[in-house]
Amino acid sequence: MDTLKTTDDLLSGDAVKLTFTGDVTRSLLIVDDDAPFRTRLARAMESRGFVVDTAESVEEAVGKARAHPPAYAVVDMRLGDGNGLDVVAAIREKREDARTIILTGYGNIATAVTAVKLGAVDYLAKPVDADDVLAALLAHESPKIEPPENPMSADRVRWEHIQRIYELCGRNVSETARRLNMHRRTLQRILAKRAPR
């Protein structure tokens, strides 16, 4: 709880305690290490009626989620100090009805499945705008998805398989390389690249 001292309070020696009075049903935590994007999205979501809090790291986000579990969250997959899936798990641990979406520039099926298993309701590829985020957060039933016009390429299927094994091995590069019978450095190069088209 923050303490604010006014001039009169300083003279009298008393302090005024500020309490959180925001609408907890519309509380939103935005976690992204891209400061300009985080700020723009926070302003846009505030204008749409959300009480917004932001974080730029896994550590900060987990702390905020444990202190005041949000009703909604928008979490970037890759953060400077870890993985956004850890934030999703922390939010779900404190508030099971929270609606969380994952944002990423490195979309793949394995991490999307893991995010949904941890409690995320959707998985959006960057760049996204506030309307996309709002639609994903407030959608209660997702409509039936049409099959893609162009199915995945063989390179993409290989990349997805590697990502799935990587997630199943707890994001352990050495164990994943051993199971895939591949050199660890080769695997690290593949994991660092964006998904093939």
C-alpha cells in the first residue's frame, strides 16, 4: 500500500493511506519488454475501460500477479529475463478465471499448446493492435476456424516438431538435442531463428 503525505499531513505528522480502488473485474496486466509498444497498448486499453498495470520482466510481472491477480493479462512470450509462460502460470495459480493471451513474434504450435494448457485463452502473433487484443480477451467462444488455404511447408513442419520436443523437455536444449539426435549448437541455431513460412 502506498503512502501519500500532503502538506497538512506533514505538519500534523499523519499520513494518508492510498488503497487500490480500481475495478478488479476489468483489471489488466500487460507484460512486454518493448517499452513503446507496452505504453501504446496500455493507453489504448485504458481508453477501452480497463484498469491497466504494466510490467517489463517475468520477475516484475509474477510479483504483480501474486500481489493483485488481474482479471485479464496480455503477456509477451519472450522477455529479457525469461519466458512469458511462467507469468501465465503465476496468474493462473492465483486467479483461475483470469483471461490471458500470449503475444509473440516467434509463433509456433508447441508453445501455443503449452500456453493454452497453462491457462492462456489465445495466442496472437505480433504485430497486433488494441482491437485484436480486445477481441481476444473478451471472446467467450472462439468460432470454428476454417482450414488454411496454404498448409505448412515441410520446413515448417520440421520446425514445429523441434519446438514440440523442446517444450516437452522443459525447454532444456541439451535434453532436446539428445532426444532429436542432433548437435546442441545446431539445435540452438534453429531455436534462435524465426519459424519458416
